[in-house]
Amino acid sequence: MSIEVKIPSVGESVQEAVLAEWFKQDGDTVRKDEPLFVIETDKVTLEVVAEADGVLKITVPAGETVAIGAVVGSIDPADVSAAPPEKTESAETPQPETEAPQKAEQAKAPAPAASKTAAQSATSADKIPLAPSVRRLVAEKHLDVSKIKGTGPGGRINKGDVLLYLENAPAGIPEPAETTASGGEPAAPVATEERKPMSPIRKRIAQRLLESKQNTAMLTTFNEIDMSRAMEIRSLYKEAFKKRHNVSLGFMSFFVKACVQALQEVPEINAFIDGSDIIYHNYQHIGVAVGTERGLVVPVIRHAERMNYAQVEKAIVDYVAKIKENRLELADLEGGTFTVSNGGVYGSLLSTPILNMPQSGILGMHKIEKRPVVIDDEIVIRPMMYVALSYDHRIVDGKGAVTCLKRIKEFIENPERMALEV
């Protein structure tokens, strides 16, 4: 008897999802707990795994919007050993053997290295199961996937792993040869366009940001932080910290702990407006903005006021792993009272973060950059970071916002103050 493959529930408020991508094809053999497909809702992305061994039959193609609980396929628990071999993208769309050498000759570029790498990529890709989007990227870049470390379930390689490999790979990865015009000159680039529907997450992000701009009296105050002492402490204790807690010591835990204490001193920034009332929270649920391929998500570190540095770092690492493996749940995104966003990881020097409604405050971190500053009437070079605090002026006065950001600055510049609570 066939086992139905259904769209799982991801929360009471979610009624439908987009079947974003099948990892398998119709007629493929699947194993229990092997990822079958990924769904997107307006809040989370989630992988769905097989409930049993068998042969997969797909009834709903990728790209369709389906209701929660809808049947999108089935698994026939027949003898797996008797099932037909899995299809691969390279087997379905074989490339002419002479095409690559011809293009390389036209471009007057040496072809043997590129051809060898492409062959290695195809061989490795055939042996290692890859999602279609990952397989396309590997083929485009002529990569040997055996050299790429997978961080997905069971060590499976995802698109993020490939992009990280490309960022860290040494020079020499072959690029596809450019086509040339008849005169030997490079052919003029062709202007092309591509139209894609917005994903549910991107639609939700757009809606939320527009609501925030229209429905709050948002204002931003700025300051700069000397990161010298925080960097010194991190350098001194990072090895002992990792040895004891089995997690790296990053700057985000410093900022989360600093925000907790600053919010306790200025509680209105940790509060919500509800109609004509103000709801004050006697706890700090800190959201940490994380960029993903499909958009920005903000998982929440609950009761950060009860956590030490190691617990904060572990919570962040766990969320990053869940995001990479498409295991983030709706409950992970709910209940935040304040948000921290680190644009510095992308190289941002200064920006104005937008409020994450119904929250009344969000802190924007930026990249650390050495700059000349005046200390004790002398010009010295220090690692400085600009920070920005956006707040809802309906509930937070300028004095409270400036005081909060100043306290965060004081805590980061002298982390010992957080331990002493001064």
C-alpha cells in the first residue's frame, strides 16, 4: 500500500505553502528520512523527508502553491532493490563531447584543464546526490564536489556550501570560455531579462517593512564603539572558551548581553504599543537577524537575560544550523521583544535598520574599521564600529533612545561592566 506524501503543518496561522523544489524525480528510489522536497511559507523554509523506503511518485510539480495537508506524491514501499536506478540531470541532458573544445578553440583559450575539471565534476556529481539547483551551480562552475564539505542533513551539500567553497577556493577554478565573434573579437554581451515570482518569504518581508514605515514614527540615533577591549578579551579567552563550552566566542554574544542590560534600564524600548496601551515586558527575547538565500529571518533567543555568553553563542549556532538545513520552525521566529541586526558581516559601514513590528527598537551593528580617534588629546588608531538604534518615537523619547545606545556603547567598550552590572 502506497504511503501518501503530504505538506506538513508549520503553524496554525499558515494555511498554504509553495512547493519550492523536489530533491528527487518521479520514479526515483528514496530511503527513510532522506529529504524529498522543500516548502516555503511566508515565514519559514522547511525540508520534508521520506517516511519510508520505496519508489517515489510525484503528483504535484515544483513551483505550485498547495494547501497545508495536501497530498503531493506517494511512496510505494516496494522492494527498493528492484526499483529502477535514479535519474541524474547529467544523464537526462547529455552534452555533446565536441562542444566544449570547439568553443575553447574559438576563444583561443586552453581547453584541457577546463575539460578535465568538468569531467571530474560530472563524475563526482553523479556519485553524490545533489539538489537540482546545486547540481546546476556545480556544472556551471565546473567544480569537483568531492572537495566540497556538506553541512546539510547526513553531510548533504547545499547551495550555501558551494557558494562558501567558491569564496574560499584558490584562484584557478576554470570559468566557461567566452564565445567570440567571427573576427576573433569577444562577442557583444546580450542584454537579457528574467522574471521570477516573489517567494512567500520575500512577499512577507516586503509587507512587514512597508507596514513598519507606514505605521510607526521611526527615528534613528547613531553612535560609535571602540571595539579594542572586546577584541582583546575575545582574543585572550577564545581558545579556553571553545575548549570548555565547545562553541566559538563571537561578538554577537557581547552585543546581546549589552542589549539585555540596556533594555532593563530603558524598558520602553523593550515594550509594545497595543491600541492605546503600552505592554512592558519583564523579560528580553532578543531576535537575531540572519540573511538566507530566500530572505531575512529573525529567530528569537528567548530569555536572553537568563543566559551566559556560551548559551547565547550556542543558541545562535543552533539557529544557523536549522536555517541551513531548512529545519527552522515558526515558533523559532515568534515572541521577540527587540532585534539585533549585523550588517557588518556584509561590509556595511553605516545603515538605518527598520523596526520589526510590533517591536519598538532594533540595533544595527556594522563592520569594524580602523580609524583615527582622539583619546586623551592624542590621535590614535582604534578599531571602531558605527552602531544605529532605530526606535518608535510614539513610545520612546529621544532621551531614552540615546541613553540606551550610550549604555550599549559603555558595556561593549568595557565588558567587565556587564559582569559587575555598573
